[in-house]
Amino acid sequence: MFEDQTEEVILDRMISKISNDLDKREGSIIYNALAPAAQEVAKMYSDMDYFLKCTFASPSMPPELLDLRVAEEGLKREKATYAIKKGYFYNEENELIDIPLNSRFSIEDFNFIAVEKISTGLYKMQCETTGIGGNSITGQLVPIEYIEGLSIATLGELIIPGEDKEDNYSLFNRYIEHLNEKPYGGNIADYKTNTRAIEGVGTVKVFPIWNGGGTVKIIFLDSDYSIPTTELIDKVQTTLDPVQNQGKGFGVAPVGHVVTVIGAKNIELTIETKLLLKRGLTIGQVQQDIEKVIKDYLLNLRKQWDTEDNTIVRISQIEARILNVEGVADLFNTKINGKEENLTLESEEVSILREVVLSEKEIN
């Protein structure tokens, strides 16, 4: 708004108000006195322009100012959380054994602590570092302190994904959604808001009256946009509407609402295509890059899953991404699960890549 208020424009305007009877040429006393003031006024205009823009919510505004804006609507930036994984502990006879709670272990650059016993030799292990870094770590755990009888410790499956601190784009989108779809008293927006607020939950779909009046079905992905674990599904169910007291208002759901929580259904995809490669290249040299671009495409679809009634996996989108892979000159006969056509998923389904089958087109 104030882009035109430059130092030169301001200085010219100030000098124009001085009588022509006085010397106001560059280098004069008047000019030299006004020039620094013009610089400061120009900076003030620049600051005014910046602060004016910051009065309107935007993902590009400083995080601390966006926090203040969304707080007016009762929203808060989601904090980073800790990954929780399964840990397995064995003695020299390869038998599962118990370990003391709060035992600490290291693996790569991360430490994990035993926070809860699931069964003999099986524990919930919480990463001591917040964020997504601990989600994909698996392998042998090294005890930080000696544990009697312990021979092997292994970090296994993910139970609840860790999440990074919410970024501006995610917070801004929640803010706009909150303004457009006011959450209240068990409406769809209310269920989405309350479900997404649970640690480990990503995208959410809500199906009201799916099994008659007063019934609600919640389907979701975890914060990694993957199929949620049984433990996470149970956690969401208990938070919203505990199974043993369904419909009685012991959870977040209003009295009379019977809520059923499930994870999205996983549809595995096999992608086949014939490639024309640039001179000197082999399929093995492009296989990994092609798998990556397809996985990225499917991940993007899962991120948008809650905004679509039916997700469509498009051959044209897959082919466009493969053609951008270095070394691929052309491709032919692309198939999804054996068919040369787009795949339309049901509203409860998401797609995960199973394998990519590549062959080289023969040139006659």
C-alpha cells in the first residue's frame, strides 16, 4: 500500500514545502537536514505496510503473529509430539523378558524410553525427541544402563506417529476452515476438529447417520498419512465415544451419538509400464527414481483424501511424473492393477504402492 513512499519521494515532498528563497539544493544545510528525516519516514512507511499486512491472517506472516490471530478464535498451534513404537526384549535363550519401566535405550541418533508394558517382553517405547524423525527408526536397541538378563532389544512397529510442530500453512488452513465451518455441538466440523486434535491423527472423514439416526462413523489416517494402528484407532474411539459406554456422553461426542472409529482401507497398487530409455541407460538405473515419484504422487492423494468423496488415481498423472525422471524418453501401456484405466477408490479407501513393474519397449 505504501510502496510509492520511497526516500526520494518523501524528500522531494518535504523540500517542495520550503520557500524557493532559501537554498535547498543537494548539499545545502536544508537538504542535508531533511535527508536523514526522509530516510526515517520512508522506513516508517515500510514498517506500516508490513504491520498492515500482518493484521490479516496469512501463511507467510511471522509464526508468532499468526498464533495471536488464530488465538482470537480459540485455536492454538499444535505442538510437536513424541513417536511411540513397540520394543521387544529377549534373554540369551531368545525368550521374551520384562524390563524395568523407564529403561532408556539408544538407536542411531535417538533415545527411546520404556513407558508402558503391553505384555511380557513387549513395551511401548517413546522417543525422547519430538517430531517425525523417530517414526521410521527400527532395529537393535542399545541399553543406556545395564539391564540384568537382557540379551537382545529390538525396536519394532510404529504405534503412534510423532509429529513436528504445526507449520504456518497447516495452522492457516485450520483457521480458515474454522471460520467457514463453525464446529458446534457434534456437527461434522466439530467431529473433524476434535478428532484431528488427538495426538497421531492426520486427515479425517466423518460419515453422519451412516447406520441410522444418532450414528456417526469416523475414518482417518495417521499423521504420516498411513493406515493407523489398532492402538491409535482404539485411542481415538475411547476419546470420542468409549465402546463400553457408547452413546452415553463419556467421551467428546454428545449424549446420544454412537460413534464408530475405523482406519481407512488400504488398496495396494501395482503399476506396470513400458519404457523407452535414453541411450546407455538400463531399467535398474531409473527404477528407484520412478518408484519415488509414484510414491510421492500417492502420498499427495492421501493428504487430500479428506477433501474428496472418491479419490481417483490417474494414469496421466503417473505418466507425467515418470516422464520427468532423468533418463526416461517415453513410456507406453501404463497399467494400474492390470488395467489401462484410472482407478477410482471408494470413499473409505486410500492407495499405497505395492510394486512398480518396468519393462523396456522393443524398438523395431
